[in-house]
Amino acid sequence: ITSACYHHHQQQQRINNKMNIPGLHRPSTPPGMPPPSAHRQPSKLSFGTVCSSNINRSMEAHVVLQNAGMRVESYGTGSQVRLPGKSAMEPQIFKFGTPYSEMYKSLAVTPEDEAFFSHNGVLQLCKRGSSVKLAPQRWQDMPSKAVQKHDVVIAFEERIYDAVIEDLQTREPTEDFKAIHVICLDTKVSAGSF
């Protein structure tokens, strides 16, 4: 493990220990973490992955790309973080910036809630999110300096792609702003609207 990876791993362990969520660990989605003996060149490209709420599709891509040694950040474009509730009429809604660990705790207040949100997979999404970063980030709220560092942005639905393009077109151009390749991978979610 390189010193940068080791430092990130140690920092993430400290964050995970503070959150006190049992069983929290960094997921190893294929291709998984490279073995310590692997000597990869650091990625020269920076990727942004974007879905609606920055908890499902963009986070999965974040994990996969980061585990492959890529530089990546993930975002959402919705007005709020929406998670499936106990009915279609009762989604669980959080503000962007709410830590994943707080979402987890508020969804697991009672044993019945914990069982329900474990069964529908939402608690696992919160665990995964908190193992990767503190909280969901909204693309449109990011400063231009953060956005312009990306070489490639992957949007996981056409409306997300449209929101990213619209946002890029409304930003004030700077001398440092370079071309960004924005790709749409139309990926549907089977449970709820993330």
C-alpha cells in the first residue's frame, strides 16, 4: 500500500470509528482493492460521477473507480437526497451535506425501522456512503474550482446529464477552466428513485 493510500485508509478508519456504525468497512466492489504488491501509477485523470442523490449509482461508481486507483469524486444533482420510504408517498428526504452516518441513525431509530430499511437496502447504501466520504455533495453547489479539476464526468441518467451540462454552461468561465468530457450512462435503479 502506498503511503498516500495508507494515510487515506487510516484517516477513513478514524472517521468510521467515530461514527460507531457496526460492520462499517470499505466495500470491495470488483475489481476490488489492488493487492499491496501492485505498483500502479497514480491516475492522471480525474473523474466525477453523478446521479440524483449521491447515494446509489454515483457512489457505486465512486467505489469501483477509486478501488481501481482512479481519482474520483461523486455528486448528486437533485434538490434533496431522496431515499425510498415505507411507501411511494413517504420518501425519506435529507438535505445535501447531511452525513451518511446521520441518515443511517435516523433510519434505524426503532427496531422496526431498522429491519425495514435493512430489508430494502437503504441502510447498506448509507453504510457504503459513510465508508467512502462524509456526506452527499450536490454538483450545482460545488465551486467551479472543484468542478474544473475533473477530466471526465459520468452522469447516470439523461436528466442528470442535462443538469450537469446546464450547470456547466451557466458557470462563469475562468482562465483555468478546461474541457470536461461529460458522458451519459443511462442506468436505471430498480428500487426507489435515487
